Amino acid sequence: QVQLVESGGGLVQAGGSLRLSCAASGSIFSINAMGWYRQAPGKQRELVAAVTNRGYINYLDSVKGRFTISRDNAKNTVYLQMNSLKPEDTAVYYCNALVITTGVNYWGKGTLVTVSS
């Protein structure tokens, strides 16, 4: 089992920045990749950014150049630095951890990011 706890959401004006954090605990040795998803009202959940244990990183096209995902293995924490935020970035952001051997995705409870225009 893996537990994920997010923090760092909030209200920010367009053009501002926020940093989300996700601390993992439990069977962290089994995690193959961690990432951030988001879900806006009335829309499907989408992958924002992910990083694998080998350091491969993937971003949603609309956040490339503005968001940066990073991972601190010593702290079992993954971060999402979000710059130049836009109103369309408003969503609940969820931390995700993937365990390939079991095919299980673990999710945090989510943190709300609201970007005002």
C-alpha cells in the first residue's frame, strides 16, 4: 500500500506561481512512477506531468515550459512547480503513484488550484 498526501494548492492570480508537494509513504520501494493529474469541473481527469524512477519526464502539452515536475527521493516527495498560471489551469490536482508489478494506481485526495483572471 502507498499513501499520498498533497499540499500547496490555493488561490493565485493569473501569471502567478504555486508549488504543489506530494509526500509518499508506505511501500514506496514499489513505486515505478509518480505524477500529477488534474480535473476541472465537467472535464475528465488528465495527466499533467509524470516522472519515472529512471528519470523520464512527460508533460501535458499545454503546460510545457510553465510547469516543472521534480522528485526528491530522500524525502519520498514529488513536486510540481507551476509558473505563469492561467485561469484554465484551475482544477483539483491529484498526486498519483503507479506500481507496475500490481498494476495499481494510488491517488491522493487532491488539492484545489484556483487561478483568477
